[in-house]
Amino acid sequence: MTFGRRKTRQIMVGNVPVGGGTPITVQSMTTTKTADVDGTLAQVYALAGSGADIVRITCNDVDAAQGLAEIVPRSPVPIVADIHFQYRLALAALEAGVQALRLNPGNIRKPDQIKAVATAAKERGVPIRVGVNGGSLDKDLLEKYGSAVPEALVESAQKEIRYLEEVDFTDIKISVKHSHVPSMIDSYRLLADTVDYPLHLGVTEAGPPPGGLIKSVAGIATLLQEGIGDTIRFSLTADPVEEAKAGRQLLEYLGLRERTSLDLIACPSCGRAEVDVVAVTAEAQERLEAEGLAIQVAVMGCVVNGPGEAREADIGIAAGKKRGHLFIKGQVVRVVPESEMVDALVDEARKLDEEGVEARLAAAEANAEEIAAATREQLIEIRGDANNTVARRAAVAEIAERP
Ligand code: SF4
């Protein structure tokens, strides 16, 4: 599936483009005290290593602003300073060299202050994210609308944009985050109809996984599928590395970014499974992730359906009769004892990455396909062909309908 993308302006966050049809980027935010320079930098590196293209850091006091002055030049990715309430901290963050600012319109409300920040940002070529949040909406708008409805969030963003544009500042991206997924989706849809600035997507305060992940995916993926969104953040109550990983994985699974990490597919297991699929998958995942291979790997519980169902995977393993059947692009290339199946999978994945599909198919064991076919036949004989249940259904009906 390909996604048409809404046309937006392009801005630069340091050396990372956002909008204008450039690859959708992943953001996350540090949870350390910004004044703890080494601790914050360690987290920035961890986030960058897990898929974050841009990292946001709070600038909530003078110590934090001073910390940013040391962090920014040593960061592997552009840094966005998160500003609430005190516009002077935005000016300080600019002086510290940050590559972008995030301003919350609900918390900095004086037009003169907003314009002062915009003027200073313009002088340095630094973009601003207008970061509206359903939980900290401008009080006047809350009174006007009664609650944080999409119209209120969008009006808040538009008001802030007007202040910025009045001082000729257009280096803008916008977010209208909400913790209620349908409201978040409607807010962005409404916003997308009214502006052509790039949009930063997120479900705010999504909470811990798995609920937080599900909410974020529901909101972000729905909008991406509609072509809305230029950069994304999962706001999880978890180690921020999980946010970065989830954001990156979502984009890879949607085909919006190139695969850079393992994509493990596995059958859900069923009564036909010849092995503990959950345990084998967990072990395979841990060991393959440690290898850092960007390939798609399948773990399938039985050889009856496994290799066929997972033929799109680069490599996979299917169990059957105490053996593991290793397959590449659906072709069985090796048969190993069940106790060695994960070892064999990791070993073959490494070779596949180094040598490529053709070379590994050429190195296939001569009789691997025949052994797999024989095992498949035996299992079908014992348990029946899952794809051919017509006779069984007829027999069941015949018994059930007996007088
Ligand atoms: S691959 Fe085999 S064990 Fe896994 S769900 Fe399919 S039939 Fe069941």
C-alpha cells in the first residue's frame, strides 16, 4: 500500500527536514533533569540509537538552559527545547544553540512575549513548534467551547500562528494533541484543512504500554493513512527508548521508512503447533535483535502451514516431528534437531545478511525440501490438513444430525 501525502511546507530542524514530502521523522523526549548533562546526553544517544531523528528536552529553569548549552553541541541529533510558561527560557534556549523550540500556546499567552521569541528564533533560523495540548488549553478557549474540543485546539493553534506570522515568522510546525483518540484525529483533520505547515502527530498522555501503544498507533496511523503528518511522537509512560522504537517501527511497518531493524513475524500458535511458539519466538527475538539484523524473520509453529504462510519473510523456521525446518523465501534449506532450531536460525540469518538470498538458496541442503514435505505429509495424516476440512465437516454434520 502506498500513502498519498498531504502537501506541506518544509522546515529544517537542524539538519533534519520536516514536511514537504521528506521522510516522516520520529521524535521522543528525554526524562532526565536537563541540568544533568551526562545523564541527558546518554539518554539522547539511546534515543537516537533506537530510531529517534529529533529529541526534545525540557527547558524549565536556568539550570536546564545552561545544561542545553553543553548538550546541544554534543548531541547526535537535533534538539528541540520544550518551553512552558516562561518565554525568557525560550530566549535562553536559543542562546544555548537548540535547533528548534516548542511553545505551548496555553502556557505562554502574551502576544509580545510570543513575538519576541519568534523574532529571536528568526534571527537564528530556528523553527518553532506550536504545540497545542488538550490538557493545557488556553483558558479563554476552554470557556468559549466548554471543553477541549477539536475546534478549540485548532483555534488555539491558529491564534498562535497569527502572532508568529505578524512578525513574519513562518518556520512553523504544529501539533494539536489530545489524550482522547477520536478527538485527536478530528483535531488534526480540521487543522490539515486550514494550514499547510508541517504537522507533528501524537496522542498526548497515552499512558503505559500496551494501552498507550494502542492509542498512539490508532491515532497516528489513522492520520498517516490519510496522508496527514510529517513527524510523530509516541507519548508513553515508559522508558523513552520504547517511544522511539515504537515510532520507528510504526513507520517501517507502514512502509513509510526503510527497515533498519528486525521485523519478527510469528504465527499465533494453535493446537497444531509442534513446539512452544511463544518461548521459541521470545528466544529468537532476543538473539536476533542482539545481532542487529534488518531482516524479516518468521517463527512458525508447524511445517504443515508455516513455510507457505511465511513465504514473504526473508528467513524463517517451522517446527515438526522434533525438528526445525529452516526456510528462505518459503524454500526449506536445512533441517535441524528441534533443540538447535534457534541456533540454526540465528546462524543462517547472519549468513543471509552477509551473502544474500541467492547464495544461501544455492547452499541449501539437497534433501531439505523432501524431508519437510515428508514431515508435512505425516502431520497431515495424523492431524488432518488444516486447509482441507470439507470431509471432516461433513462427518461432524452427519453425526450431529443423526436422529
Ligand atoms: S503455523 Fe501451524 S502452529 Fe502456527 S498457527 Fe499456523 S497451523 Fe497453527
